[in-house]
Amino acid sequence: MVDRKVVVAAHGHCFDGLVSAAMFTHLRSALSQSSLRFRYLSCGYGPNMQTIPQKWLSGDENAIVDFRYTPTDKLTWYFDHHITAFASDIERDHALAGSQRFFYDAACTSCTKLIARVGQERFGVRFDRFAELCQWADKIDSAQFASAIEAIDKSSPVMQLSAVIEQHGDADFYQLVAPQLLEVPVEEVALSAKVQALWAPIAAATERTQARIERVLEQRDDVAYVDLHTETMQAGGKFVTYAIAPECVYSVAVIRMRQHFKISVGYNPWCNKPRRHDIAAICQRHGGGGHPVVGAVSLPLDRLPETLKLARDIVEELNG
């Protein structure tokens, strides 16, 4: 029997993206009468990638999960929950009306949750043995933590795995770890020698990153502003701002990534104050995207003045 090649293009450097890839693999395998061979792609929202290049979709079947829609006849399956998943309402309506295998729900708290729900309700596939994995993906992606302190606590092996994915979640890592998540419990994957070897330097860098954020953070009315453009981030600083400045309503951070600048914008879910702005809409106007409560914009490394100006403009808009 000849294998059918299934390409799974997933949101890269993202716990929900990786778990979505694994859960789609479980769904598609359960529906198959033939042998399937899966290839995983890690896709990032950089300045040179707004959609997935069509040449990447080279399988007999091609799936995009937890990432922006690419209009192409090559696409076989689609799952996403970002409000900015489609370029327009027209594109969304056309895509969803034209396929029985495209699924989108902006109200869903994670793409993993969407795949598991659709898999069970539409296709009758059980996800019971992945309940803990799916709960972790949903919790991490939607920040369902009791406090900012809990959100930045990396004592759990699964939170360590999430931090490793943020730094090392390229295609090779996805190709290695996605199948493992289907075979053994997520905590066992997190405690594996490979993951722990990658976690060790991140653990040390995390302390430096937190100290760096505390040193440069500026409170600008409702917005905590952090400028980290001078050196590449070696560890994620997500939610650290809210632990340092719990009274802020929003955060805006300029982050130097390996290949681009990222302006990260977020609403503080623990501030006990209402959110007045749709962050996804703000980011989308500048070529980025995300959710109403969190989003980002990416710019090339040779456009620092424009990056800093845009970050300041977003701060002013959030304070308006």
C-alpha cells in the first residue's frame, strides 16, 4: 500500500499550534482506511509571511491548523480560531461555504479545543485519552490562569515544554514532538532528555528576561510599555509585564526576535478593568493579527524607527 502524504502546516513556536497539529493527526488517522505519512511545518507571522506559500502545501492532502487561511485549491483541511484568520468576511464566507472540511470559530478558546470538538461532534472520533493535553493547550493559549504570577510560573514540566516550544518550535521540533504527544502523556514528553536539555538554558535566560523587563518597563497611563529591541530575546516574557505592573490595563512590547521585530500587544486579564479596544483589529491594520485580547505585528529588522513609532502610536490609541 502506498502511503498518502499529509502536510500539516501549524502555528509555529506555539504550544496550541503544536498540539493542534498532533490532534489533527489523531483525527485524520482515525478517519483513514489507508496508510498516512505526516509532515509538519512550523509557520510564523513574520513580515515576509502573511499566508503560507503554496509550494509548501505539497502533500496528497494539506492541512492548516491554528494559522491564517491561505486561499488555494491545494488546501484540504482547515482549522482556526483567530479573529484575523481571513483577509476579509468575503474570503471567510467563500472558504467556509466551499468545503466540508474547513472549520472556524473565533469564539473558541484554542484551536486544539476546536479540533477535538469538531472531531467528536462531526466525525465521531474520540479524544478522551488526550483530555489532559487538550486542557493544557486550552489553558495556555487562552491564559486561563488565576493570576499573572501563576502564568509565569515554570515549575510545571508542561509549562517548561511550552517555553521550549516558544524558543525552538520549528519544523524539525514539530516533526519530532507531535508524534510523541500521540503516544505518551504530555508530562512525560516534557520531562524527556531532549526537552529538558533545551529547557535548562531557557530557565536561566528567563530570570534575565524578567529582570530586563522590570528595568525598562514604563507605565504610560493604562499601558505598560516595554522596549526590548536592543538584543534578541533568549526567553519568552509573556505575562511578566502584568506581574510587575498588575494595575496596567494593556501592555505593548517591542521585542527583537531572531529575524524580525515583533510588537506584542495585550490586555491584562487580571486587572479587573474593562477592555475598551479590539487588539486584533488594531494589529490587523498594520499587517498583524491575533485575538481581541492579544495580538502582534511583525516588521523587518531594518525598520527600527518605524517599529518604535508604531509601538508608540499603539500606546496612544490604547490610552485614547
